[in-house]
Amino acid sequence: MKKRVIHIVESNRWTPTAQYALNVCVGLAREGVETLVYTRDAKVVDTPFRNAGIQIRHIPLGGYLDFPSVFLLARDFRKEEQGTVIHVHRYRDAFIILLARKLARRKDIRVIHTRHKIQRAFDTWLLRRVYRNLDAQIFISQMARDRFLSTWDKEYPFDASRLHVIFTSLSTNPLSPLPFKERGPVTAMYCGSLEPGKGLEILIDAIYRLREVKGRLRIYGSGNPDYVDSLRRRAQARGVMEMIDWKKDDGHPEESLRECDFGVMPSVRPEVFGVSNLLFLAAGRPIVATNNGAQTEYLRDGVDSILVPPANAAALGDALVAIASDAALRHSMGEAAFNTFRHRLSWPHFRRSLFRLYFPKE
């Protein structure tokens, strides 16, 4: 039976959810699975999928009352072969997919939902029906699953055995870590979106401690220009602007990863997973991270990372100095970081778990 997976990506801007869908589609396509993505005809979203060779179709994806999308999808579903899987990332999209599946009389089409938030479930009549009719739900961390289920004290209004925790991964599968650079200053690297909640203010407050080892910080990412300007002004006020290299996200962090010695992810808002950590682990770079999110489910303090409390510039500064001043520690933690990725978070592990939900009869 031919395998075919369709992702629904409703956002009109590039988001971590869109990146997740792209990683899955690219990985599946590499293994011969036919892939397709429905989008809202947003160039910023379509372009990465198109560049990766993923087939695209456009529908409105306007939410619960988007009946034009329901009829368009039902028409398409009637033409689908056995073995098709629909993967959605919002409950409102799951609702219109389930409605279209019912209208098309294609109960054989599996509908999978991935939860990308740390948020309690909404307990409404409509959403209970959505939860019950999904063939499976994926949570990208145990924290996300636990918070979702915290809405109910005892019995759940759906089959909880259909809820699965699958850590996200990268579509690439590196066979070895990146080598450390042989010369130059010790460089910490932040990689991710530049937005409130990521702890960048705390990082700027703590980075002066790297002067003790003549270290530097590279900030790789993009965000609202006004917010980025506020970070630059903060760096100027703290007297650390000359220690920071600002690199706009160009979709290719590999060069910056080669030049960095360790990662730093200082989120003050709990991370539902922390995808940027995957890039550091896959590159064989240790990480200084906060301990308030799902990163504690896969990072090991003192082994592949140093974990610190959130919003604590003193603790963050101490950790930065500890790892920046000890090359042997960086190398041993870097090796452990790559092993963490290879043994727990690599594409083969993710693929096996995903295929058990996509194609359970095989």
C-alpha cells in the first residue's frame, strides 16, 4: 500500500509549528513517503516547502466555520487512496478535517494531531468530540501532555491511550559532531527567535562575565525590529555591545554552529520542547539552559548541559564562566550532547514512533 501523508499548516507566517511540519515532510519524502501540505497561500510559508520539493495545495483554513475548506477537502479526500494520513497542528483545523472526512465517508483516513503548546485543554462539547475522534494525539513533551490533561481530575472524556509523547527531531541525521574550532575566542551562541520570554534580557545582563575569559556571544535569530532595537540599547547600556555578534536568521545556522563553543538558551517562559537545543546537541555542543521547561526531560545537568534557574542573571553568568573557562569540560559535555541526540532524539527514533501512529497495521 502506498504511503501518503498530508500536513495542514494554517499560519501565514513562519513559525516553529511550520518548521516542525517541514522537518517531518522532508524526512518522510527522503524515505519514499508521498507528502503534501495544505497552506493558506502565504509566500513566506510556501517557499520553504516548495524549495524542499514538497507538493502544495491552497485552501482558506479559516477556522471552525470555514465550510468552503470543508467541501474542498471532502472533494479531495474522496480521491485519496487507502493509507492516507492527515496531520494537523490546531484543533480548529482538526475539526474541519474530521468534518471533511465524515462528509467524504472516508473513515479509513487517519487524522493525527500534534500539540505544540503547554496549555490546559479546553473542555467544551465541540472539542470533546474532536478529542474523541482523532486517531492519535502527539505531545512534543511530557510537560505538554500533563498540562493538557490537568483539565480533568479523574476520568477523561476520550481514550487517553491515544495520547503519545514523541520528542521532536531534525530531518537530518548527522553521523558525527562538528569539530570545535582550533583558535579564536570562546563563543557562546543563542539560536532562536528574538522575542520576549526567551530570556535575552537576562543573557545580556549576564554576558559581561565572559570578559573573565575573553569570551563572546553570538545572537543568531530574527524578531520584531523594535524589540531587537531594545535589546541593542540594553547591551549598550550594560557596556557589552562590543562582545556581541548579531546574526540575522537566514535559515542556515550551520556556519554559526561551527564557530560556537557552546549554546545558551535562557528562556524565562517554559519551553514546550526547545527545538533550538536540538541544533546544539546534533552539532555536539554543550548547552547552558534554564530548568523551567521540557528541556529537563532530555538534557542532563552536568552531563551534556548546565541547567540554571530562569530570570537569574547571577546563576546564568556563573554557568557561562564555568563552561567557557574549561576546554576539557566543553569537549566532554559536547561528546555527551551528541550522544544524547544520537540515542534519544535523532530522526530514526522519531520516525519509528511516528510510523507506529501513521501506519499502525504495518
